[in-house]
Amino acid sequence: MGELLRRPISEKEELGILLPKDAEELFKLVNSSRRHLSKFLPWVEGVDSPNHERAFLLDALDRLAHGAAYHFGIWHVGELCGSISLEIDSLNNSGELGYFLGDRYLGRGIMTRSAQAVLAFGFATLGLNRVEAFVASENIASRQVCLRIGLEYESRSTEALLLRGRYYDRETYRSLASEYLRN
């Protein structure tokens, strides 16, 4: 697990598995960006304390121990600025990307660099065949991240996401190992 502890992905950013000791900082990040994040992430409304985040991180470590999920923190100049996860579907040898950044960190390329690193981890280290991301069609920034890291648009499911009482179309972006390794 040593390779999953914090490691640099650029001059200013590091990725590493989120640990229970990060709960307070993670809660502050989510809380300070609650309005921005809650638009497309339904779980944000349920985050009500550092203890909630601690419980989530303990569960995430259990899922990591079973190879079911990797929840990375993103640190920018030593400050937690976001998170990116890779949920594993072992039956189909695939993974699903999920991510967020605090609103103070948007527009700097941080998520693009982080997602590139996790995509490489999924294909090169875990040997996944497919990595995909599901994005609300109105989440333009997230759609752009998918395209910048080389995920291809695959499909659109009409009214497949229910967020705060409103239905959104869900777009699927994906990359296959054969395509990724060719580039």
C-alpha cells in the first residue's frame, strides 16, 4: 500500500489514499464548497460533520483492503483541495471514476492532472480493461475533464439522474485499455 500513500503528480499536486486522519480537513473542504458541490453530487447534503467523513473514510479503507475502491485525496501545495475515486467492478474488470474539487481550486487543471494519474493507475497498475465516468449532462466542467483525459463520449441516458428533485440526463464517457495503451 506504500505506493498509494501521497505521491506527487505535478510540481504542486499530490495524490494519496484518504485516511481517517483527513476527516476534519475533508469536511471543511466539502462544507466550504457545499453550494457548488451539491448541484451534481447528491451525497453532499448528508455530510454534516467530521465524524460523518471519518465513518466514510473508515468504510473506504475497508473497501480498499478488498480491492473494491480507491479513494484518493488531492493536495495542492500541501492543502487538501479535492478527491478522486476509482470504484472497481471486479466481475467486469472495470472501474468508475468519481471526483470533486473545492470551488477555490477550479480552473487550474488540477482535476485533469489528477484524473490522468488515476486513469493510468487503473490501466497500468490494476490492469483494468475499461474505465468510465457518469456525468450529468449539464455538468460541463466534468464533461470537459473526461474529454481532456482521453475518455470518449459513449452514450446519453435520458433523465437517469435524480438530483434534488430534478431529473438530469446522464452521459457516459469511457476508455478501454487497448485504446489507452495505444496512445
